[in-house]
Amino acid sequence: MFETRSGIPVDECYGPRPIDEAKLGRPGESPFTRGVQKDMYRGRLWTMRQYAGFGSAEESNRRYHYLLSQGTMGLSVAFDLPTQLGYDPDHPRSLGEVGKVGVSISTLDEMNTLFHGIDLSKVSTSMTINATASILLGFYAGVAEQKGAKVADLRGTVQNDVLKEYIARGNFIYPPQGALRITTDMFDWCSRNMPKWNPISISGYHIREAGSTAVQELAFTFADAIAYVQAAVDRGLPVDQFAGQLSFFFNVHSDFFEEVAKFRAARRIWARIMKERFGARDARSCALRFHTQTGGSTLTAQQPQNNIVRVALQALSAVLGGTQSLHTNSFDEALALPTEESARIALRTQQVIANESNVTQTVDPLAGSYFVESLTDEVEKRTWDYLAEIERRGGTVACIESGYIQNEILDSAYADQNRIDSGRLKVVGVNCFVEKEASGKLELLKISPDIERQCVERVRAYRSRRAAGPWDAALRALKDGAKSDGNTQALVIEAVKAQATLGEISDALRSVYGEFKEYSGF
């Protein structure tokens, strides 16, 4: 039997079928099946980003300048594990991890160094940070003010999707209720102070990387989104005050047509959720805007140059699916962080699609395809089925706490790996067209062990220079506000101005909300 990666049966041939014009709509109009802008890429290309960050702030700053010189349109910052988990580099749990999988940022000074020579009023910045997102946003706003930029004019996104950390990634700090409080405070603060900034990027990417199907990726991402919107509405925020600043982050995998259908279905689902469930009236609240990254889990260490082709096909399906922003993985990422050369090839992949393929000349070019329309409808139906089941089980947080969502992903990942191991699912260079010997030696990026020592010295020097009075008062105010009804985002920014470190601010919030203990399905 022929089927998609999500298990949707694929017929031998598709013929004419009735198309519901109300569900299809026009580009730029509800339900946005065909795109969120009327003219899509005819008016403006998607934002070409390259996710980067490693070692120290100086090293990452050099990479950002290089990427900007090569034509990248926006910056995407990767942070190391200590930064993601709220630890300064001199914390015992940071040992051996500083700067390894992203850049180490624990102070306002380091954030300033990270963006040295970059005009923040002219660049859109995405930061892949979740549990400590409010702190990194505080650092970013502080640096912008120091550089003379207006905070209200800043454009960009913090990922800030903690619910998916419980589901798929594990980089959480606080229990769900504390995390939701911090997140909704950010919605409120950004709607009033940074109207061009997205205070969240609700992420299906990591859910897919953990082994979900395309349908599960949509369902669990939208379940998280419903929880965030409901939490904000329960706080008394009018939905149209903040919903237009919500953004999403999806994976683009290797099943070409299913991925295109996934993106088209996603826009339709979100428009219906916002209208029917939350009563949104502003069209911007109902328009699904999303960033896409090619599938990291599809990259292979075997014959790594094959990854260039995989990434190109995935990027093309994201463009045909109507993404607003795109990161293309580098071919060596199954082995190490990307080198300048591999990052350049990844960026050039987007530029070739944009400038040579002509696929940007018309909006939603696959609309009306018998196969694509059928697949879009089926992905939508199966996603709604999952959302109904999550609702029946008590909602997103209850399903996370019971392990239902995690177990669904575990089962899917296990089944997928079985198909690869048995050869039913072909992976070139892994279970077919295998080479006995590696073809050529790749030059890989290596992080110097000196980075950790340097970062430790810097954070200790930073602490020694500050005034103790304002620092202590700001942290006490943060704790008091977190216990009551103070806006934690505003209080975090005050702590940043008083030169508190990332670890100190995280510890202040830990003392109020506690720490979450991970669910285990084993």
C-alpha cells in the first residue's frame, strides 16, 4: 500500500473532485488556505534566515556579520544549554556545556557584544529560547535602548513555547502554570510596548523532530496554541489585543506533497480556531504566520552531501506551502555545528529557489491539484480528530501531565524507525545505495575549550562591577511581583537594568514557581 509519512493512503491517480470554494478562499482572505498575503511572494519574498550561534558572543557576532554580508535577511540566534536552562556559565550544571550547541549569553554586556555593529532597528531577530525567553527579551530590549533604537520599533520573535518543551524537547524550568503566567505577561507587555515583536513562536518543529507525524505536528502545536490563548484570555486580555502577534514555527520534512498540504491545512485550522473558539474579529488574529526550518532529523551523517539535495526539496515545499520565513539546514549538521561554507550553501539554496525557479511568480501554485486538495482536506480532518481527543481528555496541560501526547509521539517515532530498519522506508546512503567507505573528509567546526573559562571570568567580573542596592531591590521586586499580580516581563527588564544575570533572574522565578519534574514514558 502507498501512503504518506503520516499514514494517509495515496491513490494511484486523482481525478476531478468538488472543491469547497468557501474552504479554499482567496489568497490573503479567510480562511487563508492559499496564503496570508494577497500577493504573497510577488510583493515580498519570505525572510531568509540562517540559525546560528556558538561559543562566545564575539564568535557568534562574526558569524552574523558574515551571514548578513551573504544576503541573509534576518538573524536567528541559537543559545547554549546553560542559557536555555537558566544557569550562568559558572554554575556547576553548566560544566562542559558552555557555548557548545549555541552561544553563551548571561549578561546584558554579552548581549551587547552579540549584536555589535548591527543596527537592531533595521534587522529582524529571532531567538530560539523558551524557559528563559523573558530574560533574553529583556537583554535585547536593553541593548536596543543602549544603541538608540526605539523598543516599539523592534521586529522579531522569541520562541517562548514552553509547553512543547514538556512534550518533546525537555528544556523547561518551571511547572506549566508558572510558565504560562510568564508567557501571558509577555503577551501583555509586548502588546503595549513592542507591537511589532512576536512574543511567542508556537513550535511544531521540535514535536516533529521527536518523531511525530505531520498530522500530529499540527494537532499538538495547535493544542499548545489553544492553551496559550486561553490562558491569556483568562487573564483578561482581549483576544484581538495580542493574537495578531502570535507566530508559529513548523518543520518541513521529506514527504513533499504532504508538507505542502500540511501548511495549507494549518492556515485553515487556525482561522477556524480563532473565529469559532475565541471569537476573534480582527483578520490579523486569524492569519497563521509561520517560520519554517528544514528537517534536522532527516539529515544523515552517512554521505552528508546528500543532505544538500534533501534540504533543497524541503525548502521548495515550504515555499510552495506559503511560509513567511525559512531556515535551511547545513549539510554537515548531522556531524557538528555548520561551518561558514556549509551555511553559505544552505543560504544559497533559498536564494536559488527565490531567484531562479520562478515558483514565486504566482500565489499557491499547487492549488486545484486533485492530489494536493485531497491531501489538504485529509490532513485537516485528522488534525481536528486529534484536537477533539485532546479536548475530551481535559485539554493540553492535562494531556502533557498524563503523558498522552508524549506517548503518541513515542509510538509514531518507533513505527517510523521500524520502517527505516526494515527497508520499507528508503533513506539514501543509510539503508539503500550504501557506501562501504566514507567519501572524503569534511572540515568540521570545533568549539574551543577556552570558551567556557572566558565566559566564567566575564560573568564574575560583571557581578563584581555592579551596585548591590539596585540589584537586590530589583530581584526582590521580581519575586514579589511573581507572587502577586505584577507583570513579570516588566520586572525582568528592571532586573536586567540593575545588572542581574540570567541565572540570578531565573533563580528568583524558581523560588516562586518551583521546578518541573519530567514525565517519563519508560
